[in-house]
Amino acid sequence: MTQADLIAAALARRGVERCYGLPGGEVVALIEGCRRQGIDFHLVGHEASAAFMAATEGRITGRPGVCVTTLGPGAMNLATGLAHAYLDREPVLAFSATLATTTDPGYTHQRLPLADLMRGITKHSAVLDGRGTAEQVEAAMTLACAGRPGPVFLALPSDIARQEAAGAGTGAPDTPGPRGVSEERTLDSIERAAQLIAAAARPLVIVGLGADPRRVGPALAPFLDAGRFPFVTTPKSKGIVSEEHPRWMGVAGGMAGDAQMRRLVDDADLLIAVGFDPVECDSEWFVGRRVLAIDQVGVGEGGYRPAVEVRGDPAEILALLARRVGATSGWDAGVLQRHKDAMHAITGPHPSDTGLSPAEVVQALRDALPRDGVLTCDVGSHKLLLGQLWKTYAPLTFFMSNGLSSMGFGLPAAAAAQICFPQRAVCCVVGDGGMLMTLHMLEYLRRLRLPVVTVVFTDHSLSLIRLAQERQGFPPTGVDFRAPAFAAAAQGFGIEARRVASIGELSRAFAAALESREPWLLDVPVDAREYAAQM
């Protein structure tokens, strides 16, 4: 048994069924080891996409997604996806080849200090040396999920990969376990939290990406009902409680209608932050506020200093608090309804004679996609609209890159979601700029016959940057381009595709795409001018 076999066996023991990546001569031993263990290797067109897919699988399953690539440019291309996993708190285990340990120091071809380079965007980064390999892999899998989830990077020298397995464990990363609520100091903080809530006239619950939907979701609704609290979510926690809930007030953290959302937050005299992580916010509206933070880990840093922090299992904490709080919310029902009405007016469609209304397109897609269907979105103006407007009914049905906000995320995430949810409908909304970055994913979708429906918002511009230039009084520079005929390009990959010219045509084509259970692409010309009013 080789070191590569040890790694593959450790992954199999942890339930890993597949890994994503691109091969290289230096990493084929690891790929072969995975094959022997029944772990499929999924070839994708770019290493960043492999990491995005691993991160999405990690978020869905709660187990680290795995990606594998070669040394040099392969590892460097991986970095964007690992940075996403790091800032969006998604568990990933990434392997890269590196030069053989016997390589002469004067040999500089593709020589990079990979472990050092990855250290700033991972929870742990190391070069495997052939000692305690299985233990290091097991520990890395645990660490990726512990506390604040994130990526772990292990570099594998090509000669170590083929080396006969031997040696004792060494250098395993620390693996802190979850904290319970039975500690005396945690129980004390629960009492202080209950007192803080009782003293508040207008408490507002904000739920963030640190709230695990598998555990926190079932405990959150009873807590909300016990206190009759209005609540908002951040984009990464959409659907943790159905957005049909009468006291759901919208999405905070920089999406469409952000100014109105801030007015609601400003009216609150206490923010009850459940799994709230400032990494999702593009401004510091949470700084200086009176905050009760409930989370597995402490997130207070810089100017963000919660008045009370209750650390432990948020599901247990919420259950304990639900028994201690009464229906004391002093919010005026009229204030909350006026907020909802204002948000509806802001995010709704605006008349246009050039292209389709992005808001109307979003609503047409939402009307057709099943309630348990999955929506992934790329980054751009459409992301801010979808983050606010897309009605989400269940957890783990809406995915975006928000901590890093990286273009190129949407389509790889949709592919991974379709693999994890093979019976569900999956749709990806991507701008024409993001689609240019991920055209290679169409080959992957066709090869695996994944029935993802890709909807391209085509406006021939990086419209979010264009809006920023216009707001600052600058002429549009470096943002406009001529988008290709995406439908024709998709057909070249062997994928059914249409360019639509009306909402009715879009609805019919989208319904046909969902019915076919085959990969489809819809090219939708939209009028980007609508975004200005919505943002």
C-alpha cells in the first residue's frame, strides 16, 4: 500500500464518494488510489470550479468536499475556490501535488511554496511527509468542519505519493470539538441573554451563515414564535425558515433594497444574532449596535462587540431561550407592514422598452421552479436582486458566493447541487460576464447529463461595476463587451438552448427545460437600467 492509497482509504472511511479536479502527472497516484477505493474522480475544466464544487458539496452534506489538482498553475488556480470556502465558511479538503522531496534545490520549474501560499486562505496548510498520513487526513477532515467550517490544504510530493506506507503519526492539525451548553458559564450567559431580550422593546432576529440549517432550522421557528420576533436573514441563510413566515422581513447585508433594510435595523433596539457572521456584510451597519450573539464560535472582532455572547450549540441555546422569553415584542404592526410594502416596491419591476425586466424574469423562474428546487446564482447585479427577491421556502435550496463574492461560482455550484440532489430541479442564474468564465462547465454538464438549467442574464456589461462608476460620476470604462450567442455556444456543446424575447417565451422554455431532465441553457436579454432603482 502506498501513501496515496492511505489517503484514499482515509477519505473512503469518512464517506467521501467523489473528488473534483484536474489531473497532472505528479498526482495520478492519488487519483488511482481513489479509484481503487470506489471514489470517483470528476474532471472539470478549471481548478477554481473544482474547489467551488467541493465547497458546495461540503455545505450541503456537512462533510468536507474534496478537490485534487496538480502543482504549479493547478494549485494556483485552486486558490480562488479555496478563498471562497474560507470566507463563506464551507468545509473543503484540497490536495495538490508538489515537487518530489528529492528534487534538486536548483530546479526551479513550477517550484512554489504552496503550503505557505495557501496558509492565509485555509484553516490549516501543510506538506505531507509520509509520516502519519492517514492520521493527518482524518484530522484534516475533522478540522474542516470544526467550529467555523473552512478549507484545509495538503500538498503531496510526487515521490511521497508512490512511497510504501510506513511510519507513525506526526503534524496533525488541531481539531477542536463543538462546545455544548452544559458549561456553567454558558448557562449564565443564557440567563443574561434572556434578561437582555426581556428589556428590549423592538428586538430583531438576524440569522446568518453560522446557523447550521440541519440543526438550527428546527429550533429557530419555535424561538421566533415564542417571542413573536420579526426576523431577517443574510443571503447564505435564506430558507432556514420559510420566507412565507409572516414575520420574515427580508435579507440584510447589501442586497437589493439595502437602504430600506438598514432603516428597519436602525429601528431595532436589540439585534439577536443567530450564527451571524460579519463576513457577509459589505458595510459596517452592525458595528455599534446592541447585539446578543448566539453561535458555536465567537465572532466579535474589531468594532463588532456583542453585548452578550452565548457560545455553544445554537439549537440547544434557542430551545432553552424559547422557554424563558415571552411574547414581549413591542414592534408596531404598521411599521413592519410599511417596511414590507417598501421592499416590494423597490425590488419590483420597472417599465422598460429595452430587454426584459430582471425582476420579472426572476419572478417567472420562481413561479415555475418547484418549491424544493435549488437556485444557485453567480456574482453581479443579478446576485443582489436574487438575494432579496428570490422566495426561498426551505434550507439548502439557495446558494451564492457572498463572503468572497466571486464570479464563476454559480454554474459549478449548480452542478454540485444537482449531484447531491439528483431528483430535484436545479437552476443557475448567471450574468454574461460570469458565463464567459465558466463556459467549460457546459461540457461537464453534458458529459454527466446533469439536468441543470442555466439562465444567462445578458446585458453586454459588468453592470454592477457600471453602476458603481455612474454613482461616482465616472464614465463607463472597461465594463462593456459584446456577449456571444450563448444559445449557439451551448448547442455546440450538445446542450439544448434557446434565446428568449419575452416573459411568456421564457416561461414556456423554462418549463420545457425542467420537464426534459436534460441540461439546458436559456439566453435572456435583460435591461440593466432597472438595477439602479433596485440597488
